[in-house]
Amino acid sequence: MLHFSRWKTLLIWLVAFAAVVVAAPNLLSEAQRSSLPAWLRNDRVTLGLDLQGGSHIVLKAERSHIVKDRLEEAVANVRNALRGAGIRYTGLTGHGQTVTVRITDPAETQEAVDLLKPLTTAGGQSGLTLQEGGEGQLSLQISDAGIAADVVSARNRSLDVVGRRITGFEYKDFQVRPEGADRIVVQVLGSVDAERLKNILNQPAKLSFRLLDESMSGQEALNGRWPATSEVLYSLDDPPVPYLVERTAFVTGANMIDIEPAIDPQTQDTSIVYRLDVEGTQRLAEATSRNIGKHLAIVFDDQVMSSPVIDAAITGGEGRISANFSEDGVRDLAVMLRAGALPATLTSVEERSISPSFGADSIVSGLVAGLVAVVLVAALMIALYRILGVIAVVSLFFNLILIVAALSLAGATLTLPGIAGIVLIVGMAVDSNVLIYERIREEERAGPSFAQAVDRGFSRAFATIVDANVTIFIAAIILLFLGSESIRGFAVTLAAGILTTVITAFTLTRSIVAVWLKARRPRHLPKSVVAHLFEHTNVRFMGIRRYVFTASAAISLIAMAAFATVGLQLGIDFTGGSLIEVTAKQGNADIDDLRSRLDELNLGEVSVEPTGRPSNARIRIASQGGGENAEQSAATLVRGELAADYDFRRVEVVGPAISGELTMMATLGIVAALAAILIYIWFRFEWQFAVGAIIATLHDVIIMLGLFVLTGIEFNVTSIAAVLTIVGYSLNDTVVVYDRMRENLKRYRKMPLPILIDASINQTLSRTVLTAATTLLALLALYLFGGDVIRSFSFAMLFGVALGTFSSIYIAAPVLIVFRLRPEASNGEESNKTDAGVRSGTVV
């Protein structure tokens, strides 16, 4: 009989109360939380970017630019070393990752080698190797390992610069973190001007004071050859003017310690007012005193900002740089100069920007979907189990509180797919109660007292519930390593919900049922018309297995043929490109006008379709095929074209590097999830069960992919989440059936396998149907009220749950017959006897 000591009961309710206390601050405003103790007000769920708005930008340190800079540095070092020693040379060039030079006098070759060898270890660097050729030929090779180390170093040094620039932009809630060897992830929450933010993050902002090389004009240099100590740079004018500029800089942005933007109120001319440090002041004074009458070249990112004549030595260390920028532009320039120059060029390879209004709409949609799901599931459970249904609803309520408390303690980020995960848990959490209650109903029919039936029901359902939930938990863990932050949010809530569901079912639910038993002393489960529909089922499922196999095989072949010929409608996650949602500032969105205006931009394949309200439209731009910058340029053009008439609710830009990685990770994720789940089933059951699960799972995945092809629903990272979740759910249901088969295999050793399988399915049919019903109700609420962003996800999940329920009966079970889980027993007396006992629903 169920028994809970007072201490155990007290502990359970103390944990429940603690969960309420930890979760409660999430319902309070910022002002109300400030009055709470520090240990409590900081433990809350953080809303993700897709719920509160903001920008998620991935920056990549450009390897090609680092190679170019390293090559130019190596060439300059060789030139300075040989010139300093008076060694004559010719043919000093850099190409790829190799610097070559020929020593004019072969007798000086060894001296040159000794002179250049220290360059291979300069500054503690490795990766440069010196090689000798014939006739005084020398080469310095920059290794791939050396470049890789430079990339990591540049990325690490860029982190602080990026952080300082965002701070200077007056954004408060942001995060900058490294990713991989060459990337920086920037996330800024709230109302963000994403285009302006990208502009200040992408620019190296390298400022230098140099001298113009006045030995020839810039145009003459372009028409002939210019000195190796100089280079041709262009001005910021339109059209740009070429200048021949000396390579040596005597003052850089690093010497500036006080930088302010200045705007003339009368002429509106913009400039930068600066003050130099002691070293910079001394260098500028020396350089200008020696070059009075010449032109100073102020260079910003390899462009000449201005070229004033040096009338006198500049000794004060203060000055003004004219900047032909807008007011915002000169302020941004000041921010970049204060933050410092980037050690490498950073390119935006991914952008996901959400407006705060779009995030607010998503929150409302998610909350409405969750509320409707709770109401529908609660109504069904109470209709099925009366007082036990009420207990299940109370447990569900505390289960949701536990999920929020766990996410709060972990400081997790809640995303829109994360809300979808919680809504899904609403349906799946009561599955455990259904399994327990139906097991109690079965144990009650076996003959012991009702109290003993309840005790056995909880005990014998435990292994089944754990086995069934492990499969979904594995899928959730795999999802943690896939896709965007929003998908990881779904995985976190799903994994947390599975753990709290199992814990709640066997602690809180069990303790409440124990109190009910002691107080009411019932003799049987509460009567329910719906639940008794499955009491005497005797469906011959295996009798039509050949027909079902044939039909399923045909459908699977059609799905594979459609997949191979038509293919999936891949989203930008896998193809690259841009997805932009806009809302008209006045009136409704004019779809035809949008198409016409975007066609004039010559961006290739562009589609425009209405979405949500009449004022909204969704724009899809195919991959530009010109690298990362081409994707960003396309989105910038669209922003510039539509900004006057439309607000941008959502902008997603995915470059080829990210899309290729997402494709690989999605493929590996599906394979890894299938392998991990099936290894677990192989470990828990006989090998035939694992093979059956493999076939049933492949059947579900193939037909799911066929659904995407047939309906034309976009297949993106959220679709991968749907497929993996369905794989876990399908195996969840399969495990329930398999678990009963394993029991019956031990109990009825001579029963023919088809009859035993039919009996097992009929015995678990109520569980199969009712657990699917609760999950489908939650998903239906999500589909109807969860919003347009996750509608395709919830539709795929709806179809997948129904498909998984079907395959657990008609695919996973019959496979056991094909692989001869048990040789056919003779139709002897004992076989007939046990057959009759099982068919009548009696558990012997």
C-alpha cells in the first residue's frame, strides 16, 4: 500500500513551496523585484531576443585579410632588415603566404640568411620558415598553423574592442562572446538599429597620420610605378581622388586619449576633436616640424579623410579632423576611435534582428497557446479520471512551476520555441499520469484490493515511464548542440520539462494520491464512460499487418521519390539568403508595389507574400552567391528602399558559411539522435526490438520529410527540432508497447507471437490513444494560437504525433514477427488457454 512518512510528505511540499518562491519573481516588475533580497531577484528567466527584441549578429575574422596583413608585415620586415644592413636585393614580393627576395651579390647570401632568421621567431611567433634557393634566392613561408594562431589572436583582441564600441553606442543589455576559432557572437537586446550597429562593428577604424609622397601625383603613380615605401589610397570624395601616401605612420588612433564629435551649429560641418598622449604629441611635433610646407595625410581605413598643408609644427597635441559625415556618422566615428581599431576585419556572416513589438506579439501568442493547452488538457483529464484527473492537473500546475524555477536557477533564456516546448510539456506531462492511472485500472481488474492496485500501478509504471521519456530526453540533448539560440531554448525547456515530469509523477502525484486513499478509502477508480471504451477491446491489429506494411512501404517510396525529385523547400538556414518581415507604417502592405520596388534592386530571386495582419508582409531573398558581404549588402539595399514606408519587424540574414554549417550540424544531429536512442533501446530490450524501433523511426522520418515536400512547408532549423522531437515521441509510444510485450513474453511462453502482440497492443491501447490525445490537444492550441513563426513547427508536430502513434502499432510491432522474436508455438492446449485469458483482458 502507498505510504508516505510525514517527513517525506513535508519535504515534497517544501520543495514545491521553494519552487513557487523561486519562480514568483518572474511575475513581478523590475521595480517590484528591486525590493526583493539579492539572492532571489537575480534568479529569473531571461527573455530571449525573439521575445523582447534585439539583434543577434555573428562576426567572422577574415582570414584572407589577416594573411594579407601578415604578408605585408613580412615584406616590410625583410625590406627594413636588408636595407639596414646595406645588403642589395631585387624582386622583393609577397604572394599567397610566401615572401621571396633575391640577393644581388651571392656572396652576401649567408649574411642575409643570418639577418632574416630572427624574423622566424620575432615576438615569440612561430609559423615563419626561411628557405634558401639557388643564386641568392630566399623565401619566407608563412605556415597555415601560424595564420590560424593569428586568426585566434585577432579574434580574442577584437572581443574587447567590439564590447567597447557597443558600450559607446549606449546599449546596456548586450553580450559579446567568442565562438569557434574565428567568430564573435554579439547579442544586443531591446530596440536596436541593426544596420547602424553592424556598421560600427564591421569597420576596422584604423586611423593614422602620415605624409603625402609628393614625388608624383596619385594619378601619375597609377599610370606608372611608385616607390615601395608608399602606396596609392583614395579619398572619401565622390568620385574618389587617388593620393600617393607614405606607408609609415607616426601617429595612430592608439595615441588618441580624448576624442569628441563636433558639429558646427551654423554650417553643420562635422569634425572630430582629439587630444594625443605624450608619445603621440612628441611624434606629431617632430614629424610636422621637419615637413613644414608638405601635406599631412589623415588616413582612416585606407582612405584619405583629409590632406591639410603643414603650416607650422603641431606641438600642442590637440587638433581637429574634418569629417564629411552626417551627425550620426561623426558620432559613430568618435565611438569607434574611442574603442580602438580592430586588429582584423570582421564580416557579418549572420544577422537575426527582431523588433520589440514583434517580440511582444510572440509573448502574447505563446501565453494564449499555453493557457488554451492547459484548459483543454485539464478538461480531458478530469473527464477521464474525475478526482484523479484533478490530482493530475494539480501536479501539472506544480510541474510548470518547477520548470520555471529550474530555468530561473539556471539563468536560462526563454525563447518562443522554448514557450512551445513548455506547451508541449503540458500535453506530455499528463502522459505519465495516464500511464500510471491506466496501469492502476489494469491492476484493479487483476483482483487485489484497490489500495494494492494503486501501489502496483505506480511501481510497475515507473520503468515504462523512464524508458519512454529517455528517448525524448536524448533528442532534447542533441538539440542543445544544433541551430540557433531559439532552438536551444526549446531543447532546454523540453529537457527540463521531462525531468520535472518524471519527478513530479512519482513524488507529488503519488503523495496526493496517498492522501486521497487514506482520507476517502475508495474501492475502485472513479467511473468514466470515455475510459471504459478501451476496457474490452480486442482488435486484431496483426491480422492486417501485410496490407498496412504494403501501404506504408508504398507511401514511403513515394515520399522518397518526391524528396529526390522535387526536394524540400529549404529555408535560409540551409541555403543562405535573407528573410525580412515588414509592417506598413500607414494602411495595409501593398504586395504588388513591394514586388515592383524590390525587382528594381536586381537582387535575383525575391518573393513577397502577406503574413499575419493585412499590414504585414514577408520578403524572401535567395542567396546572392557572392560571399558573406553580398548577403549583407542585399539586406541593406532592402532596408534603404523600404525604410520610409515600412517598419522592419524581423530581419534574418544567413551567409553561406553559416548555412553550410547548419546543414552539416542538422544532418549529424539527426544521425546522432537516432544512434543514441536506438543504442539505448538495444541495451534495454532484445535486438529485435531495436531493429523494430529503427525501422519504425526511419518510416516516420521518411514520411515526415514527404509531408514537407508535399505541403511545400519551409524546412528550416525549427523543422529539424520538430523531426527530432517526433523521433523521440514516436519511440516513447513504441517503448510503452514494447514494455508490455516484454512482460507478456515472460508470462506466456508458448503463445504465438502475433496473438501476443495483439494482446499487448490492446492492453496498452488506452494509454496509446489517451497520451496521444493529450499531446495533440496541446499542439493544436500551439498551432491555432502560437503565432505564425512556429505554425509550421506545430503543424509538423501535430502530424508527427499521429504518425508516431500509428507506427508504434503497425510498424514497430509487426517487425518483431518478421525477425522472429519468438518461433511460432504449437496450438496446444496451454497456448489456447493463455490465448483466451489474454484476449479476455485477464492478467494471469
